[in-house]
Amino acid sequence: MCSNHWMLIVVCLGLNTIYILDSQQRTSKKLDIKGRLNAAWILHCVNGGRRNFAKPNKLIIKVIECPQQPEGYECGYYVMKRMYNITFYYSTGNENDFEKVFAYFLYIPIMVIYLHLN
């Protein structure tokens, strides 16, 4: 198993929500990622990314249950397949329907952000 890992992180700015889809569930790595995402969100808000707010809105981070890769080297495939499925089937532009797309693909073998995890 390699030390690098790919997972899909979807940012919905309109909902202040970030979805994490990880085909290799590792709690310690997710906690590290959540801290980095929160820091990036605060910078985004402070630098004018969220207009009309004196302070950053609360960021919602949702870890989406998804199929797990059987081996330690298939994460790239899972990232690309989920990206394809989301862009192909999610064309309404309505962020409120986004979780329905995730639910639809929950049981379909399917992954963007490259993270160097030590």
C-alpha cells in the first residue's frame, strides 16, 4: 500500500457545505483534512468570499458513506469514477439535490483533490 491517497472533496459554496467521499476510511486522516478545510474556509470568508458577513459562516463538513476499495492502490479509479458519475448525472445545478446524487451512487462501485498524506 502506498503512502499517498486520493479522495473526492466536493465544495458547495451556496450551502457552506463540503462533502468528503473517501474509498479508504481512515479517521485520523479525515480529522487532519477537516482542520485544513476549516482553515481554508475561514481564509475564503475573511478575504471576501462570503459577502455581507462580518465573520465566516459555519462550515458544514459531511463525510459521505461510499463503497470502499478492496486494495490499497485503487483510490484514483474511485475518485475519477465518482467525478464522472456526479458530473454526468448531476446537471440540474441545484445544490439541494446534491445529496440525492450521492445516495444514488452509494452502492455503485465507483473518485478532486490530491492529498499527500504522510
